[in-house]
Amino acid sequence: MIQVTFNDGTGGVANFMDKIFQDKREIVQSLKDVALFKSFTVKAHTITWPNGLDFAPEFIKSLISTSASS
């Protein structure tokens, strides 16, 4: 999970767990390595990993938990 904030004010915790464990592409599967997952940077307005993987900001926004705590 990564805490994100977008320039439109939307923010929260993006949970990549389902994507990493359901996507069968090797480049995505490599993020099971916690050290690699944690080594992300922000480039060109999105999260990027050293292996070349990035996701569109719209996709990352869709991963933010919408459940509110009450």
C-alpha cells in the first residue's frame, strides 16, 4: 500500500495487493519482492519502479480505498 495525494485533492491509501497477485505478467509479479515494491519513485506524475513498471494515475486513483471509517 502506498499513501497518495493527487493534485485534485483526492488522496488515500492505494492498495496494490490484488493487482500484484492477480496480474500474471512477470514485471508486475516482481513487485511481490517487498524491497522492489518499496523502491518506487514518482516520475511524470505517477509511481514508477526501477524495473520500468508504472501505472496510470487514473488506475492508481481507482485503488484508493473508498470505505470510510466511522
